[in-house]
Amino acid sequence: MRLAVIISSKMGLPLLQDLMAQNAVAGVAMPRADRPESEELAAQVQDLGLPVRWLQRAGLGEALAEWVADLAPTAVLVLMFPWRIPAAVLGLPPEGFLNMHFAALPGYRGPEPLFWQIRNGEAAGAVTVHRMEPDFDTGPVLLAMPVPIGPRDTYGLHYSQLALAAIGVGRQLVAALRSEGPPLAAVKQLPTRARYWPRPSLADVCVRWEESALDLDRLVRAVNPWNRGALALLRGQPLRLLSVTPLAGPAPGPPGTVLLASATDGLIVACGAGEALRLDAVALDEGYFTGGQLATLGLQAGEILAALPIAQPAGAFS
């Protein structure tokens, strides 16, 4: 039993290394992308002694059919892939194409579920393996492992935890396909519980000071580090919130008002629900600063931190 692996994110690299150690990899393919991250990942894969088969969107079905015919794998394991795989090739391997989705299904379908799970305050994410169908993130679930999201976990921390959890899920998958462990389940995804979450837009990563302190904290953690913080305005210039601490009310003042600016006590800003938010770390074009450092640079109580003039998200956040 060997797997052909399609990989397009370094999140799948620890799992790929473990599959190699189990002699479970028949070959590796990657989507062709003109990005430094893609070339870096390809170099890391090649360092494992695996040549990379490059895939392009044009002619994808024919290329995949040829690749599968050459390798004759038991299944193709997909570790994040940006394009729809043609239906005609999904049934070519005996066990089909298996997608490892780094979120709970069916509630968190979509290309960037990590952001939304933290943004929505979920207590756990998941590593989920499902048999692929023509639509994105559909098909019966074969394996699922919950991965807790701690109250201070950022996107980056949860990302790393998912990458490590995938190793255990991968070992279960290999054992099942080798008939050395429990057989794979095939749990149908319930359409009534399914939701597709889009890739976050600019509006989704902007601070709306009318939200509660807890909601704003979730937003900041959900964009750290991939967006370099949640976006607001300071004196008309972009301000990125990197780390914040929710504070209980009452906090007198309109949302966005600087309530306290002190070199020793930091920077506290009013937000919705009569609450406040301490800005622990922020980024400006000039660099990274603590709230206390902003105060020493001249930010004063009574100033207003504005929101970017961006249309509100299209109902994705609830």
C-alpha cells in the first residue's frame, strides 16, 4: 500500500515526512505557482529524496490520470490544493482521492477555515480526512481528530498544532489501508449542518470598534501572523493590532476612543458593549510597538482610532 501525495502547503510537510518514514509514499505532486513559498516547499520535498511532479490548471485531468497510471497508488492523498480536481479522475485509484481538510466538516468547508474557527470562538478545530467528490470539501468523512483551540491561540499556533495532529491521523489512515488497524468509517456529511466559508476579504480583517472586546480579541488572534494583524487607522495611517487583551467594563467613551495612554500602563481603547481593549502589540509602517511605546511617541487619551472605510463583510461572520 502506497499513497500518491499532492501537497501545496508546508502544513502538510510533517505528515509527508512521517509517511516517508513508513514507506507509504509512491510519489509527490505540487501545483505550479510562481511564488517563493511554493519553490521553498518544493525544495523541502526534494530534500526528502522525492522528485516533484508539477501540475498546472490547464490539462489538470489528463496530467493527474497519467500520474496515477504511472504510480498505481492505493489512493491519492491531497494536502491542500487550490483547484477543483476533475470528477473523471477521482475514482482512478482503488481508494479514490482522499482530502485532508484542516478543519471540522461539514461546518467549516472552504479554503481558509482556520481564520473562521478562531474568529467564531470555536473551542476546537479538527483534522478531517474525507473521500473527495466533485464539489469542494464534500464526500464521506473517513477520519476526524479534534484539535483544541486554546483561549490565547493565534492562527499561527493552531496551524502548527494541526500540522502535528495530522501525523497521528495519517498513521491511522495508513494502518487502515494496510488492514493493520480499524477500518475507515464512511460518515456522510449532513447538508443541514454544512457551511462554506469564503476566503477572508479585506473587510473581514478590519477592526470594527463597535464589536465586543472578546470578538475583537478573536479577530486579532485569527489574523496573527498571516495578515500582520487586524487593520484600523491611527491619525489616518494604517494600524495593525497584533496582540490585545479584553478588559471588562464599564469603559466610558465612544468605541475607538483612547481611554488611557501611558508608558507604564499601556494603551486602552473603548470598544462595544461598554468594554475596553488593551493594545499589547501593534505594527505601523515604522515598525512594531507595544501600547506603552505608542504612548511615549505622543498618542494621547481622547484620540480616536478609526475603522478603515471598507464595506462590512457580507454576512460571513456571525
